Amino acid sequence: MHLRISTFLLLMFLSVSSEPFMLGSPLPVIVWHGMGDTCCDNSTMGEIVRLIKDEIPGVFVHSVQIGDTESADRNAGFFGNLNNQIDRVCTELEAIPELQHGANLMGFSQGGLFLRALVQRCPTIKAKSLVTFGSPHSGVAEIPKCPNDGDALCGWMRQLASRGVYSWYIRDHVVQAQYFKDPKRLDQYLRHNIFLPDINGDLDERNTNYRSRIIALEKLVLVRFSEDNMIYPSQSSWFGFIDDEGNEIPLQNTTMYHDDWLGLRELDEDSRLEFVNVDGKHMEIGEKSLRRIVAKHFGGGIRGSVFRVQDY
Ligand SMILES: *[C@@H]1O[C@H](CO)[C@@H](O)[C@H](O)[C@H]1NC(C)=O
Ligand SMILES: *[C@@H]1O[C@H](CO)[C@@H](O)[C@H](O)[C@H]1NC(C)=O
């Protein structure tokens, strides 16, 4: 730790900056929690925020919260309209002075998908690197199971979703319905899903800004859990999916990649798209691996990567 910090300071002093007031201040980090979690639970996101601050001394970290209270935020992870939620977060982040010069982004589970949507839809957030952990980028073919049985909100979400993800009310009030994609009923997905087809460019009418904002990322890092028990298929964390017979389709075999309407192929060919496999269940990642990811992708502040850490 001591050695790393000295190297960091040395390189910061050596770098010639056109923005002297930024000298020495690392780029802020925005984190977005997963389903069932909140912005500010001391034992979950609290740990993450402490880890980031420990790894990058002096960094400003913002943990996304929807609603005025922690319980409203938890609720918003199950119920609400994702298009409105992304708009709202965009407006709120615009007002935070520390985030005016850009930020690195780190999203957990569905929070990673929402951060990507934010990159695509919220141009005032100058995103540098985006790292997502077990995020359903291509959607889910099954509604996620509840992390624990006693979770009443989650149970209610699953009960509603079981009545038909695209039925009236549910399709724009249940969050998980808005990234549900049944490979056997793609026509219904395209017609009725109010969120994912738009941000993934699955519709004929595409927002060309989405592509330019994705390729403006310095790095897109996709962490997938090999034994993921929440996100099905786990390939979705790498932008892959399954066909109508359940066979895995890697991102590189999709039309989205081939025609590159989201810019993923360009990022890939430019070595700016990174696929990380973690052996384990959903979110089973050790502190050491998390620290490495933070140091490798966020550690260098505005001057790019300074730390020399080994690969995962
Ligand atoms: C949060 O957790 C940390 C580490 O476990 C602990 O030191 C701290 O006292 C906790 N803070 C609160 C407000 O519970
Ligand atoms: C991906 O596409 C290549 C070339 O068309 C094909 O050979 C390969 O079998 C495909 N892989 C999968 C898993 O679909």
C-alpha cells in the first residue's frame, strides 16, 4: 500500500496539467447497488465505498440513491419505471459539483445495467471507465430469484411478474420486467418491453448517441460469475444470451456485435472491452479481486492508469 501511494503521488507531481486545480485529485467514482440492496447499507455498499476510498486516497464516491430514504431506495430497486429512474438519477448527478469533471462508474448486478443506460442517456456524466459485476446487459430469461426467502418486497415483485411481465401495469411498474427477455417470445419483448430494447438498440429506430457515448468510454469491463444463480443466462453479464433452444450465444455471434450498433465491437477491437470471469455464484467476489479491479481501472485518476497491478 505504502509503495503504491508513493508511486501515485510521484506520477501525479510529474504530470503536467492544463487544469492545475485538478492536480492530485483522483477522478470520482459513482456506484450503483443491486436488487434488494440500498445506496447506504453500512454492511454492503458501505464496505464498497470504504474499499474504494482506501484504495484511492482522497477520492469522492457517490452511491446512487433513488428516493429520499434508504427504504424508498430499496423499494425503487423492485418497483418503478426505469426510464424515469434513469432520468431522475441523471438530473440529480448533474447537480453534484464534484462530478462535473467526469467519473468512473461501478455497478453491481442490475445497478451495472442502469449505469450503462445512464452513460447512454445522460451526456453530462462524462464517464471514463465503467465496470459492471454480474449485470444483465442482454436481459434475463427468468425473473431473478430472491436473495433471501424472507424478503417481502422481492416476493411481491416475483408474484406480480408471474402474472405476465408485459401485462398492463406490471410492464412499467416492476423493474425486473423491464429487463426480461424470453428468447422464445422475442416479438413480445420487442413490442412491449419499455426499457431494454431501446438501450440495447434492438428496435429498428436507434438512438445514434448511444453508440457514440459507449465508444467514448476509455474502458468497459464486464465481470461475469460462472455459477451465477441470479442472472440467467450468466452470459448476459458479457452481453451474450441464449437462443430459443437454450444454447448460449456469445456477444461476438450476435447481430448487435456484427453490425456494431452499440459500439461494442469497436471497443473490443480497440482492446477497451474487457471480459472478466469470476468462478462463483452471483456476487461471490473476494475483497482482493475487488481491490485489484478498483486499482487497475480507477486508481490512476485523471491521468490514466498509474498503478501496476497484475491481472486478475
Ligand atoms: C460501519 O461498519 C464499519 C466497519 O464494519 C464500522 O467500523 C462502523 O462503525 C459502522 N458504522 C455504523 C454507523 O454502523
Ligand atoms: C459463433 O459463430 C461462429 C462463426 O459463425 C461459429 O463457428 C460458432 O460455432 C458460433 N459459436 C456459438 C457458440 O454459437
